[in-house]
Amino acid sequence: MPSHQLSLSFLNTHDRTISTLQHSMEPNVGTSQLINFNSSDTHTDTKIKIHSVEVETSTSPTLPEYHGVMVDHEDVRVEPLLNDNGGISVTWEDLWVTVSDIKGRRRPIVQGLTGYAQPGEVLAIMGPSGCGKTTLLDALAGTLGANTRHSSDILINGRKQALAYGTSAYVTQDETLLATLTVIEAVYYSAQFQLPNSMSKSEKKERAEITIREMGLHDCMNTRIGGWGTKGLSGGQRRRVSICIEILTRPKLLFLDEPMSGLDGAASYYVMSRITQLEQREGRTIIAAIHQPSSEVFELFDNLCLLSLGRVVYFGPASTTNEFFTSKGFIYPTLRNPADQFLRMINTDFDEDIEHGSNGKVAKEEVIDILVTSYNSSDSHQRVKRQVSDICRKGGGSLETSTSHASFFTQCLVLTKRSSVNMSRDVGYYWLRLAMYIALAVSLGTLYYDVGTSYSSIQPRGALLMFIASFLTFMAIGDFPSFVEDMKVFEVERLNGHYGTTAFIIGNTLSSVPYLLLISLISGALAYYLTGLQKGFEHFVYFDLVLFTCMMLVESLMMTVASIVPNFLMGIIAGGGIQGLMMLGSGFFRLPNDLPKLLWKYPVHYIAFQKYAYQGLYKNDFEGLYFSSDQTGGLDVMISGEEILRDEFQVEMGYSKWDDLGILLGMVVVYRVLFLVIIKSVEKVKPVISNCYCSSHELIFFFPLVNHMS
């Protein structure tokens, strides 16, 4: 076989310069040959092998790495060495992603995609809104919704295997950070429960500080993150904090969903340049869904996947995208941002004609059909398929299956500390409620001041205790918006496997106890002693315990509501409605014996926590007291509190007030466990049901749809 003069172009990923090597080689199948490639600034030995994907570089740690990017013969492919340093390659072939509509039919979002992502490279997924960028990213990351399915295997290092904790991370588009924490606190707390117990606290803190410096945040390390209503970090800085938290475990695979959303051009470039520096230095595989990058950011991408209407318009090196479009006869100004021009051509939201060489103008739909058809029949598509085949054939090492989290106890402890700090700094969480409770307690104290023990005081005492057990604890829903923000952070951190649901519930519960105790003690003391309820410290202790337990119970109820209705406005309406229903059936507005048996007596009366709060507070205040009455012809008759409880309020006297408190505490546990069960159900049960449902409809709807589109 005659020799070929090969032109090997190498990209210096440190300063983005290109060096070229001319070499004669006989491209025999399966042979390899060592080529000494001498760059202008370093000496690097590079081995290439024909018909395989291999390049080895032997540089010192201080020297830039070189990656082969192009050759002038189609049978010779030179790429970075794959997976020898523990890197992760991702491949997908003929990938379809479908979603179930309201009629149960399968509608395609992503159609027949083939592509790959390799270590040390940034793959940018671009396209107009609604083209399937985030769906493709979710499919590759394994985070598709319950009603969404993909029809092709996504291979990791050439095989089907799960991504273990610490090997991958997903940075979502929404910035879900606790606004009250500083940068170092947010990253360090995350490091404590993400990194294993084998690392000391000093090592974890050092890892957090190094990561912060890597993302250029050292100058604002002690600045609070901030959010709505509070000034803090800029949008670009918050985005980098999110990335810091996800790369603490040094994942080899990083997914980014719109990392430049809401950022200006300078901030976008700075964020992406920091990310690409990490990719170059650590051999990380980065897959990012990008909406519309600047020209400077576009130059940072290694490969580009351009989508329109869920179909591939182009996949290949970002630097050759211009050549692909011009080769198809599409004309656009050369002094403009290429990303803007690509997106303008394939955006179907606006009806527009595009210049197409000598053929004049072509409509948008026709442009996309031309580009998709041209790509599918192009050499670029064939190279992508060969590359996918080569990566799968070479494969790589199996990923670690063991996790490297901190222990469950450490996770609970750190989450408790973090939640407590957040609660202490968030004025709306408990401090505003404390002021409101004090105002209500003073109002009750002045309204029912020294209520007395006359016959006429019986109903006011009952009304006072009812208001405390119902409406005073009802105000506990005021922290729902803050809890919803915590839930957003929890969902993102759980998505990336930072900790489990049980640890989150324990941390949230333990951190809230001191604040609820403080609120119940101060407001409870004011209401109790100003109104002159039954004297005795033990009676006040019981009164305060019921108030504390009811507030915690309402918070537990709202946690359960938040797991079902994440929108805080709808959650407050739903939670308030549930409590209002329970109040009506609790036995005060209508006595228990007068309640309609259907619904109100069974089951509302027995599941309403206010019933047990009323009865416990009634027993605590009335038992042992005697009330004077002149209703019998002027004779002063003493009526015992037990008679009033039995005859006036129809209280169940078969058990003590401590049993009522025990039932309330049990309901707290039940609601917290219910919250855990709902979260676990959404996490595990719903996808299983959805998969069964999708399987039953896929043969009916999916294949006819594919045939129709083909």
C-alpha cells in the first residue's frame, strides 16, 4: 500500500494555538507507529495508531496537554487517549426520547440522535427554545421525568452501566442555593456531607477553598449568596457557586443545563472559561446545553451538537460548523457571531426566508429539512458513527459502584447545623413569626385578662383555649415559603445524591425545635399568665408542650403538603384549607355528639389534631377547678370542672390529658413519615408505574409514528 503524506494538526489547549506535523505513513490496518512531535514551546512524544483512537502524551505536569484534532486522510483518526486516566466517555446511537400526552400517546421530543462525549472535551448542545436540548441532557444524565422514555441505550465507557455517586454531577438551570449562607459556608457544608469520613474536617475545608479559588470566587468567599429582597452575589458568581458545590467530589462527568442563563457576555465567558480550564487540566467530560453563546464562548467548545425540532442539524467539531453550512449553500455575514447565525437559520418560531446561494431564498422549514438530510448523508455523520463505534470497541474501565458519602450521622449533623444557621438568619422563617405570636398573645391576654372562675367564664375559657390550639398554631404556615425554598435546594442535592431524604427530615426537625420552643415559651407565657388560667407550674408546662407540639404538627403537615404541592401560594391555600376542615370537625364549633356521622364524625373528628389539643387543654385547665353559679334561685352552687368537661364540652374522659399529648406527638411522627413516604414514592414508585404504562402504549403509538416520520 502506498504511503500517504499526513498532516496532523494539534491544538494546544493551554493557549489555543495550533501546531502542524507533516509525516509520511503507510496506513496499514491495525499497525501503530511512534511519531515524535516537537512543538514550538514543549517537547512532546505522541503515539498514534491507525484505525483506532489513541494518542498518548508524555508531558510534565506543568506543561500543557496536546490533543490531536484533525488529519487529512479519512482512514486515520487521531484523538485523545480515552479512559486511561479514569475518564468517562458517553455514547448514544439512534436515540429517541418520547413523552406521553394527555391521551396516552407517545410524542417524540428527540429523534434519532447519535453522538458522543469524550474526556478532556466540552460538548455543547445548542438550538432554539424547545428543540430538545434539556431533554437530551436529562436523557444522558439519567434524570428524565416519569412520563418520559428513551428508546436507545446510553453507554458509559462502551457499556451499559450506572453512574455511581461522585463520578458525575448535574448543575441545573435554576440557581437553588440558600441565600443566607456565605460562599465558603455553602461550599464547606456541602463538602462535609458529600466527602467521605476518611477525610478530616481540615481536608474538607481545604478542598472547599481550593474549589472556590478554581472558580475565581476567592474575593467574595465571605459574601452571602443573597436572593430576592437581599443583595448578595451577582448572577455569574451564584452560577459558579452552584458549579463549585457539584465538583467537590471531582466528578469525571459534568452536565450543565444553561450555565450562562441570565448572565451578560463577560460573565458568560468567564464562567465557561473557568469550566474549560478544569476540563483541560483534569480530563473531565463536560456536556452543556447552551442557548445562545457569544463568539468568544463559542470558541471554547470542542464539539457541537446543533438541534432543531429534536433532530440533529450538525454534530462535530465546533470549529468546522461554518464549513458545513457554507458547503450546503447557505450564506451569512462572516463578521457576525456564528452561533447567532446558526440559530437564526434553524429557529422555526418565526417565519423567515434564508439566503441559499444561487437558489435565492428558502423557507425555514425547508432549510431545516435540507440541513438534516444533508447531515445524515454527509461524511461528518459517518465520522460520528465511526467514532461512536471506536469508543464502544475500546470501552474503558468499569465505574466504581461503592459510594463515598459521609456517614449518615455526619449528614444529619451537618444538615442540622446548616438548617439552623439558615433559620437564624432568615427573618421570615421564625423571627417574624415570633413577633406575630407575641402580638397575638398580648392581644389574647388583654382581651381575656384575668378571666376568673365564675359561671360566665366557662365559655370564654373554652374559646380562649380553642383559639390558642387552632388559630395561634395556624400561623405556623407562615414559614411555608421559606420551607419551599429549602425543598428546592433539597431536590437538587438529592438529584445529585448528596444525601438522602431521611437525613434531610432529621436535620430539618432538629434544627426547628429550639426556635419553636422559644416561640411557644414566650408567647405561651404571655397568654397563660395574663388570662389567669389555672395556677401551677405543671399546668403551664403542659399548656406550653401542647402549644409547641401543635406548632410542630402544623409544620409537619405543611411539609407533607409541600411534597405534593411545591408552589408556595397553592401550598398555603391547600394547607390552610386542610386545617380549616379539621377545625370544623374538631368538636368546638359543633359539639362531638351533634356532628353528622358521615364525614364529620368519621373520619374528620378523629383525624383532626385540634380535637386532641382541645381536650388536652380543657382537661389541663378545668380539672381541679370549681366554678360558682347563681343559676338556681340565687343559691351559690359550685360546679366542678369535670362536670363541665363531661356535660358542656362533651370531652372524652376515659383517658388523661397526657394521652392526648401523646397522640399529638404521634401525629407529628406520622406526618413526618408521610412526607418521607411521599418523597420515596415519587422517587421510586411513580417511574415504575410510568414504565409499565409506557410499555403498554409504545407498540401502539411509537412505531407507527416512527414509520410515519420516516
